Amino acid sequence: MFRFLVRRVTGALVILLIISAITFWLFYAVPRDPAMMSCGKNCTPENLAQIRQNLGIDKPIPVQYWLWLVGVFAGRDYSTWGYCDAPCLGYSFANNEPVFGTIMDRLPTTLSLAFGAAVVFLILGIGAGMIAALKQGQFLDKFASSASLLGSSLQIYFVGYIAMFFFVAQLGWLDQPQWTPLTDNPGAWFSGLLLPWLVLAIIFTANYTRMTRSQLVEQLSEDYVRTARAKGLSRSNVFFRFAWRGAMGPIVTVFGIDLGTLIGGAIITESTFSLPGIGRLAVKSVDQSDLPMLLGVTLLAAGAIVFANIIVDAVYALIDPRIRLA
């Protein structure tokens, strides 16, 4: 297992290196000059050259990328802002703030949104899928399947605005979505994120309901499950000991990908509810042609997905002994 994890982590670092290089190159393929954007209306060639030197974009692109990469692991000395300790992702072109500090400030919002929504959609989606599989062909099965089909066709930005209109503005059942740090006020943290959790969970609940049902129905028809029934084992024992364990693998795999994507930034959800998370930061960075911030957010998103897959592979090996033997 240790050698497996070392290989996967090494491969993940190579992937992140390739992603950072591609992002760096694509930034310069866009015909927008961040120095020109910072220079203002009465810009002179001298001012433009000084701004480019201050931003560090007066050097060739390979040199810029190498200096940025060295700064990530060893720190970097900026003539304008001073020394930046490792991991140094540079300074924002837009507001001259350190990229790593800005991302760390936004990360708790995204983590709270991602893990809170994950708890909701796992409980609702897996629970509904289990009921549908146990009641296959009956009313509850048809109702859960229809509801999941409807839920998967909805969009977050549409459901979000409708939910805020009814549950916040009209009925007053829920508080206006806002971000409050958990350490400052746990009650305000929970009430401010409850509606985004529910709205974000609607889409994922539908997917997990359908996936859980299909996996369990397939497992319940396997020969080893029928053999367990023939031996006289109870229905609950057969369901949880054999069928459910066999169905967990694909669910865990998809959950790892979904959670990594959410940690990388739930862009639509954060924009809909005006939450100051990684997703909104990414949109703002693209709009302002802020390369250092864009690189930092891209690495965070890619790293979350890659390392979530590593954890999923390790959990998969614990669930299924055949993976360990392979």
C-alpha cells in the first residue's frame, strides 16, 4: 500500500506540474495585457515598462515560469513586494495581495460549502437509492426514480434564486445566505450555509439516488447474493453484508471526483449566493487577467481532484480485497 501511495503521489505532482505549465502558456495566448490594464488611461511607454518590470512579465515566458516554479518550492524575492516565503504563488496583478494568503482566506468558505453539501446529498441520495432498490418495481421505487430524473434536470442558478425568493424573501423560513466563519459564530455559520447546502445537494442527490439504486439492483441479482439467501441468511444481513458492500465501489469513486470538484470551487453555487469562495475567486481572476491568482486557483482545483482520486483508490482497496490482491 505504501509503494502504491508513493507512486500515485509522484504521478499527481507530475500532473500538477503539467497543468501549471499549460495554464501559464494559455494565459499568454489570450490577447490581454495585465500591465496595460493596470497602467490606466494616461499610460506612457515608460510607465508601461515599469509596471511590466514590477509584475515580472518583462522576461521571456519560459523564464517567468521557471522563476514562478522555483518560488513555489523555495520562495522568491520580489523587488516590489519583498521576499515571499514558500509556498510562494506570487502576488496578484489586480490588488498586489499574496496569492497563497488570498486562497487560504477563501478556502474555508469553499470547504464548508463542499463538505456540508456532501453530507446532505450522501444521506439523501444513498438513502433514497437503497429504498428504491429494496422496493424495486413498487411505488417508492417509481417515485424515487422520477424525482431523481427531475432533480438531475434542474440547474443550480435557477433553483437557487427560486429557493431564495420563497424560503428567504416570502416565507422567511431560512436566513439570507452569507459567509460567517465557524470559529466566530457556529450558529450563523450553519444558518448562512443551510440554503446553499440544500440547493447544491438537490443536483447531486438525484445522481446518487439513481447510481445507488442501479448498483444495488445489479448486486442483488448476483449469484453470490442468491446463494447467501439460499443459506438462510436474513434479508438485512444479505443486503448490507453482501449487496451493499459490492455496490460501494462505484459510489466511492464518483464521490471522490465530486468532492474534489467541489473543493476546487463550486463556481455557480458561490456566484448564485454571493459566497466568497474559491469559485468566485477563479471567475474574478479570469476577468482581471490575473495570472498568479489564476495559477494558484487552478493548482488548488487540480490538486483537490487528483488527491481525492488517490484517497478513493486507497479506500477502494480497503473495501474490495480483489483490488489489494491485484
